Amino acid sequence: MAIMDNSHALSSLKDPAGRYIFVNRRFVDIFGVPSDMALGKTDRQLFPRGIADEFRRNDLEAMKANDAVEFEECVGTPNGDRIFLSVRFPLHDADGIVYAVCTQSTDITARKEAENQLRLTARVFDHSGEGIVITNRQGLIMTVNKAFVDVTGYTEREVIGKKSSVLSSGKHGAEYYAEMWQQISSKGWWQGEIWNKRKNGEIYPEWLTINSVKDTHGEILHYVGIFSDISVVKESQKRIEYLATHDELTGLPNRALYVDRLKLAIAKAGRAKSQVAVMFVDVDNFKIVNDSMGHDAGDLLLRQLTGRLSECVRAGDTVARFGGDEFTILLENTTPSEVSATAERIINQLSLPHVLEDRKVYTTVSIGVCLFPEDGSDTQTLLKNADVAMYRAKDSGKNNFQFFTEELKALTSERMFYASDLRQAMERGQLYLVYQPQIDMQTGRAVGLEALLRWCHPERGLIPPNRFIPVAEETGLIDVVGEWVLESVCQQIGAWKSVGLEAPRISVNISSRQLRKAQFPEKIERLLAKFGLDAQCLALEFTEHALLENVDYVLAMITQLKAQGLHLSLDDFGTGYSSLSYLKRYSLDEIKIDRSFVDGIASEAHDRAIASAIIAMANALDICVVAEGVETDEQKAALLASGCTVAQGYLFSHPLPVGEVEVYFGGAPRKPKASR
Ligand code: C2E
Ligand code: MG
Ligand code: MG
């Protein structure tokens, strides 16, 4: 008994009925039950019911087995739950009758916890999504987990005992690893991105953390590396980067990337004393394809153009798309003659037909070019000047290329000057209108007047509208200018009406921006009402360009204007897309054949054929035709022969100031208010 009393294990004896005969000191310590209180009691009297019944069941089992039986029991004690490994065995008297059950319990709580911890760790180790590798202090691999196997492609057996450098990709130099180990030894850990190699040779990026594990004396036992494969993350990073620098539709570099490359090219060319060309390529009739065939066709066309453009340049050159139908090209280490050759190649290649939705579509391009260092030394200037040159190419009939020139440089500064002066010009009464009669060539009578804007600048003299109207359109000033023109014309008609002067219908040029403004038809209506006029006395001239922008909206505007009773005219016909089919769709009343066709109508068979065809079709569609810029009797005769009766031109009259209009239409005295 003394031995039992001093044992580290808990010992007790119970009689077959379950009453305690003996408990040792350890039992008393652990359960906090003094032995004199325990003796003679059953488990039910000492412990909660659940555990008491378990004890009893286990006692009976040991008696039944008549042998030593092991149990694991979890018991609540004043110091919390403990786990015991209990051995029970029956004690027999001399007759072999069981007179007691002896229980010896060892507290295995700590061991159990350690075991559980280990099991848990193993679970984490095995199921971790991150690859884990544990090496010994020499860096030889001791164990790896499943994720390691999945990521690297090596089985556990293939790497155990090997150096962890089996995974090295060769992408990092010795210095990189030296620094890494330097940090591990100084700080105990390292973390970073590293390129490693899978068994199949594939190189991949991983995010790796290495910890050194030390024993209680500070001696390194192991290194534990935990890593995750970040190729997916990297991939999406790359994609974001790609999207930020490329045009999604065509896959070409975008503006940002282009500007970067241009900067580099400028720096390089500055050192090498070579030339760089910036080329703006604008598709002349892209809008028409896009609006008439739909955006899918437009997208397809842009992709086809991309393909052809890329074939026209050298491998090292950059083709970019800034958006819309504008491509920008960067030619490095080049010469003007090389640039010309490239531009010609582009013009030729891009004018070959495209097949879109089984239809053949023809495109042309206008190209503007400027050179470093001649035309600018920074990206902004170069891009701006290439743009100016491109507009020059458009102005000179599209489908051609233009270099930036000194003349254009002067023009750009002139444009800036116009923009700042135009607003004041209106307020200071420098703008005024002249009127050009439209003549019925059969009777010689004026059947209409076109109002044309003039700007008399105090220093620069008369500035033609072709110079300042584009600037007004670019700057948005055309809104106020256009409104001023409309109001002035209505006021003029009202004034003439009030003095009994019978002026014919007056045509007003409307810019595309005006037409796109909300409530344009309502504005016209208000003006007519303000001066007490009929809609019949006004005609509006639009360009094809205006009609092709924002087709649905414009169609609604036009329909409304038409319903209000206005005479609608298509200006400069023949210079743009020139489709008679949409004349009907927009229910226009009149087309004006552009001067460029009238020019050659008497002498050039080609011009004559086109003009005749236009006139014949317009007549068939019951659309009036007005010929613009008639200067000679031969032109007049040719027009009449083709069936065009109404014309406008210097042959009949120059645009006239108000006073002269009044003389022209019956010598009415000039009213001071009529002209500004
Ligand atoms: P447009 O509407 O096509 O006007 C006809 C132009 O041809 C006028 O030039 C006119 O003076 C000119 N012209 C007329 N007969 C002859 C001729 O026999 N020979 C030659 N060589 N030219 C002739 P202008 O007045 O310089 O106007 C040029 C353009 O400016 C106009 O072309 C029109 O697009 C625009 N414009 C003029 N006034 C306004 C306006 O008030 N608002 C808007 N938005 N644009 C205007
Ligand atoms: Mg006009
Ligand atoms: Mg015109």
C-alpha cells in the first residue's frame, strides 16, 4: 500500500459493489477528494453521473475479463479536464473470489495534446495549398508536402536527400541567393518572389517564405520553406499591364505605349543623329462603313486595316491605335524618302478592297507625317504636327500623304490666333454676311440666295470662312457664331419683308455641330416666330459629313426640320461619300454639285459623266440640283445640256453685301439696320 501511496499514478481499490476501499495520495491530490470522504463511497457519490457510470462499466468489464484491461478516460478535475490511461485488474482472495478491482491511472493529457498537435500539423502540412519543404541544417530536403508535389511535379522520393537548389531556374544569379541566405542567417527568415523550375522544365514564379527553426540553444535544426505558385497572379498582372498599354480591339499599342516608345526613339535618335518619323493615318470613310454596316463590320475593318498596316512597315517600327479610325506609326532611323515610300505603300495597300460580310468595301487613307528633329523635339509637338499634316492631306482631297511644312507651321499659329480673336470679332461687329444669288439659268431670274459669312479683321483684312470656320468648329465657337448667322439672316429677311423687298429663299450653312445640338429645330422655330417669318423663306445647307455622324439622331432632327417646312439642301455633293440612296432616306430637297465637278464639266469627259449621272439621278428622285461655282458660259451650257437649271457662281454674281442685294432685287434703299 505504501508503494501505491507514493506512486506517480493514481491508484484505488473498490470492492465488487463499487465502494472505494483505498485511494492513494495522488488520487486525493488530483480529484480533491480526501480519502476518508472517499472510502465506502461509490463513484456515483463522488463523480458526476456520466463519468461515474463509465468507471463502473469499466470496473465490471475488468471483473468479467478477469484480467488487466486498459481504458482511456477523460475526467473533469478541479484543474480542468485530464486524460488518463487506466489499467484495471481484479484482485482475488485465496479462494479465487474477486474481492476488489484495482485501478491505476496515469495522466497522459500532455502526451495526448502533443499527439493531437502533431496530427493537426500533419494535416495542415498535407492539406496546405502552399507548397512546404523542410530541409535539415545542411539544406538537404527531409520532407515535402502534397502541394509541393503538385506545383513542382517532383515526387517526394525524387527530392528527399537532394539540395533544395534542384528547383533553381537559373534566372537569378549567385548574388541573389547569397543575399537571401544572408538575411536568413541574420533575421531568421526571408520572403520574396522567386523564379523556380518545375520538373518538366517550365519556369514559374513563386512567393516564397523561408524560416529557420532553431532548438532551445539557438542551433539551427531545419529550414522550412513555404511557397505558392503565383503564375496565375502574374498572368493577370501581365494582362492588366497589357490592357493598359494596348488597344483591345486590334491588339496594337495604345497612345500611352506609343508615347513611351516615341520618347525612347527621340532620345536614341538625338544621340545617333538620325531621323524619326511620326505618321498619322486616318481612314477617310470609316464612319460611313461603321454607320451603314454596323459596328461589327467597323471593328472587322479596323482589324483588317491593322493587319495591312503592320505589313507595310519594318519589324522594328510601331503601329499604334489611339482610338477611332486613326492609326499612328513610328518609324525609327529613317529618311524622308523612306517615309514617302512607306506612306505610298500604305495608301496602295489600304485601298485594296476589303471583304466585310460578303461585301466589298473600299477605303482610302489620309496620312500626315512629321520628322524629328526637323519638325519638333518632343512627343507632344511631333504628334500635334503630324495631326496638322494629316488634316492638310484631308483638305487636299484625301487619299494622299503630306509632310508637315513651314507653311503648315504658320497656319497652326494662325489658327490659334483665329480662335482667340473670333469671339471678340462677333462682339465688335467684325462679322457680317454676304449673299450670293442662285440663278435659274433658263430664265435668268434669281431663285435663291446663299448667306456666306465674312470676317473683316482690323489688321488682317478679310479672312475667308474656309480659314476660320474650321477653327470655330474645333473650338466649339461655331455654336454662337452659327446662332448669330441664323438670327442675322432671319432679321434680314424680316427687314426686307417690312420694306416690301421680295427676296427669294435664303440658304444658310449649318455646321454638323449645330445640327447635333439639342433642340436645333425648336431654335429655328423660335427665330422664325420672333421675326414673323414663314419656314419657306429659309433653306438649310448641310454637308454629308454632318448627316453621317450620329445617324439616328440626325435623321430625327432632319425629319423634324422637314416637317416644319424648311427647305433642306446637301452642300458640296460629290466630295464626300455621295450616295444618292440616303438623299431619299433623309428626304432632302436639294443637292449642290460641288465646284470641283463643275470646274471640269465643260472640258473633262470624266467630270461631265459624273455630273450628268448625278443630275439624272437627282431629277429621277425629284430632288433639285444647284451647280456651285459656275464661272464660264461653257460650264453653263454643259449644265443645261445635262438637265441642271439652277446655278450659283461668279458668272452670274459674286456674293453681294446687303446694300447690293437690295439694288439687285429692285433698288430698294439701304436700311441702316439691315446689315451689321
Ligand atoms: P459653300 O457653302 O460651298 O459656299 C460656296 C462657296 O463658293 C463660297 O465661298 C462662295 O463665295 C464660293 N463661290 C461661289 N461662286 C463661285 C465661283 O464661281 N467660283 C469660285 N471659285 N468660288 C465661288 P465662301 O464664301 O468663301 O465660303 C466657303 C465655305 O465656308 C462655304 O462653302 C461654307 O461651307 C462655309 N461657310 C460660309 N459661311 C458659312 C456660315 O455662315 N456657316 C457655316 N457653318 N459655314 C459657312
Ligand atoms: Mg453652302
Ligand atoms: Mg458648297
